[in-house]
Amino acid sequence: MRGGRRLRVAATAVLAAALLVTAGCTADGDDPPPAPPSAGTPSGTPAAGDVGPRGTVDRVGNPFGAHWDWSRYQQFAPYLAKIGGSATYEEISWCEIEPKQGQLDWTALDQIATRSRDLGITLHLKIRTGMCWATGGTPEYTRGTANKTESAMPADLAAYQRFVGSVVRRYAPYGVREYAIENEVNAPSYWAGSPEEYVRLVKAAAETIRATDPKALVVDSGISSVAYGMGVADRLLQAGRVPDAIAAYQAYFQRRIGTRGQQIPAVTAEAQLRKALGTDVNSRSLRFLAATESLLADRTVDVRQLHFYEHFDGVAPLLDYLRTMTPTGVPVQAWEVGQFWRDADGDPASRAAEMVKTVTLLVAGGIGEISWLPLAYNPNNAAGSEVRYGLLDPNGTEREAGRMMASLAEAARDATVTPLPASVAGRLNGVAFVRGGASTLVLWSASKTPVTVPAAPGGLSGAVGAPLRSDGGAGTTVTDTPLLLRADQPVDKILASLR
């Protein structure tokens, strides 16, 4: 992973009419519908030549995006205009698109691809099989009003490859260039097969994706946030770094302890950690994590997909894991980032500030795309409460967190992401976005001690999400609450003489 890189220009397009993802007419063919007369290749959507050699990604113009419920698109559209140039994903299922053999209905996905393109937001697709005639078997897990099920190995792998090929052919004209195979396969509720079957499925899908679109990229399923935490601790434990393993586990899972019975217990000693990692659920997660990394190592998979819903203290050990366990040159994208907090007692300001810290640390660590999930929570969710925090209210009204995310998107758009210099380590946390001769920094104190950044030419500062104001020559005091600082100087000069 690289710290600094150029983000592609991506202007926000004019919003289209509201989308209602409903059942539509049946389309039996694989070919994409004709593009609207005014379509072309919108700004913000990769053209055919925008994806470089295999394993490289043309960076989106804005790394800060979101994932949303398309049935509420009308409420969300005004906010989505503010995060244009970002990326999002949509999960599809073979069993949903082809509920009966030979009868394919692309209506809802065509609408999503069109609206994403019109928004100037890059769409990735996550291809799942589901469980139906195409796989055989009886589902054990059914989720949501759409009755989504776990996936299973296709009964006919050649038929599966034909379906994957039809997806790629249909959506390449919409600018889709990345295809993830399945979702969180470490969870039985998403994948009914073994790690070996998953590897076989990905290899078959990858072969078809590359043959259909040589510029397309293959993405792994995105191992769950909890499973990544177990991987972080297990790697350190296997390396004999027991105190580091325990510390990483405690930092990563500080809000998860006890939330899944004995699957995430409190850990203060080596024996407790080994017992936690050895449960059936967690050992399964580690096997699927290893299978995913084998696909990365042999370059079957081009892009590593990250899911992270933990406290921002867990970002540092996670990044350390990713640097060690990701092959050189393989990009990492965070398709799911959020804030799990089962018994949330944080006020909106503290929850928004924590969101800023999480996404800032990830992008500073080389994560190229970040999709916050959910954009707005669903009050009718199964948990009955807002366990995962939204940037918007259910009706689309911006929260403080939403204003802050939009502010980050504006600062980062068409900029070079630059980590803070090593000289400020231990005093400041954050990242810088450099565009032209100006630098915009997201900063907060690394301790409880305020830090003063001296005045700089053109210096402006303020809370994230609020208008920036001149420092009046007095410099800017940085506390534990993130702020934005903009000046007409390189980052190292701005931070050269901290007080």
C-alpha cells in the first residue's frame, strides 16, 4: 500500500429522477440496453481505458463514499451529490436475477447502474450465487424483506461462468470495472461451502471476468470485520508476540466483548486468547482468511476488500496486519466501514468525531476507497436500534457526521493523499490532502495535550464540516477533536515548528 497517490478528477453529475428498486419486466437476453442518447462516459465514472495494468486501480476522485439503500434514493440524492467522485458497491445474486432457469431480470440493477453513472459515483458489483435451482440445497439462513439466503457452490460451474460473463458484458458499458466474488464467506449465513470450494469458485469467476473484460479487476469477498480482528491477534500470537497480540485484541474488540457470547470474550492472558481463537466460529474465520490470502498471493484476486466496524483504536493493528499480509502492489479498498456500538451512549458530536478519526486513519494508511455503511440507518432493522451509525437520519436529513464526511470529500477530491511526517508522530494524528500549492490537513492531538500549529501563508482552520476562518496570525490549536487546517504551503513546512 502506498501513502501518497493521485486521485482522479471526478465532477458531480446532475442528479436523475428518484429510483424505486422494484420488480420489473423480464429480460431474457444478456446484452446491455442501449445507452441513453446523452449518456456517453460521464465524469466520475471510469472509461474503458481508465483501469491500468492488471492489479492496478485508477483511483477514484474522492476516497470518501458510502453504501445506501436504493429504495430511499430520492431522500438521499441531495447528499449523494456532495460525495460525487467516490465509489460504492451493489450486491447481486444469481438466484435473484435468474429465479427461474433462463428467465433473467436485470431491471433493478440496470436502474442502479444508470443512477450511479449519473451521480458520478463509480459502481462496483458483488456477485453472489444465493441458493436456488442453480445450486440445489435448502437455505438455512434468510435475511431481510428480500429473503436473501446464504450462497452455495453452483451445480453447474459452466452455467455459473456464463452468468458471470453476462454480468460483466452488461455492466462494463456503465463503467463497472471491479467485481467481488461473494460476501463475507467466513460467515455460514453468507457461504454454505468450504474454503476450498470458495477458492474454486473465485478461480472460475476470475477466469471468466478477465476473458470478458481484460481491464476488469477481481475482488475478494471481504472477510468480516470481526474475522479480521481475529486474524490480527492470531498473526501476532503465532509470531510469539503475546503481549502485542493481547493488546491488539483488546484495542480492536473493545466494543465487541460479550456481544456474541463466548465468540468474543474478554482476554487478558495468552490461554484466554488461544481459547477464543480456537472456537469453531473463529477458527472457521481464520481458515477463510487464509484462503482469501492464498488467492491474493497467486494473483487470482487483484484487489483486497476490507470490512471494518470497530473503534478507531483498532485501525493501527489492522494496518500493520494488512502491510504484512498483503502482497506488494495489491490495492486495499474498504467497501464496508462503519461504527458498531451496540449500547451506544455517545452524543452526535462524539460519534461524528470518531467517524472522522476512523476514515482519516484508514486513508492515511493507504486504503484507497472507503464506503461508510450505512449512509442512513433503517429504523425497521432486525436489531431494533441503531447499532451501526448512519451519516444521515432515515429521512435523508444530514447529521453532524454527514456534514463532516462531505467536508472530507471536498478536501480530498482530486488531491494527493499524504500521511503526516514522521516528525509529528506521538503529537498529531491525521492526514493531508495536497492540491496544487495548497494543503488541507485533518488533524487531532495524539494525546490529551493541545498542540499549536504556527500561522502559515493563507492559513484557514475550523471544525470539520464548518466554514474555515483565518487564524489571524495566531496559529491553530489542535485538541482531541478533529479539525481542518488549510494553508498555501507543503505539509512538512506547515508542521515544521509545532508548539
